[in-house]
Amino acid sequence: MRLQTSSENISSVDRAIGFSLAAFSMFVVGYTATRVYLSQPQSQNAAPANPDFVIPHEATLWSDLGG
């Protein structure tokens, strides 16, 4: 029978904390980069947005089947 030493228990806890911290850090960096990218003004070379294009609500897509 093999008993785990306290250093092995600490290393597994440290490893779990490290993975959690790394995942959280990657989320924060990705979220921040996305927000910065989306807050940039559109360049003049891009195609102009079409304000007439509207995506309908899901309920309107099923209204023809209702009767």
C-alpha cells in the first residue's frame, strides 16, 4: 500500500489551481481583445452597412406554420 505524501497532494492542488488560473486568464485576454476589436470604428474601405437588412425574430419564422 502506497501513501501519498503531503508534497504530492500539494502539487496536485497547485496544478488544479494553475489550470484554473490559466483558463481564467485566457478568457479575460480573449474577452478584452474581442471588446477592443469590436469597439474600433469601421474603416472607410469597408462596405457600408445596410440598415435595411434586419434579422427577424424566431417567432416570425414559424408564424406561417401556425395556421
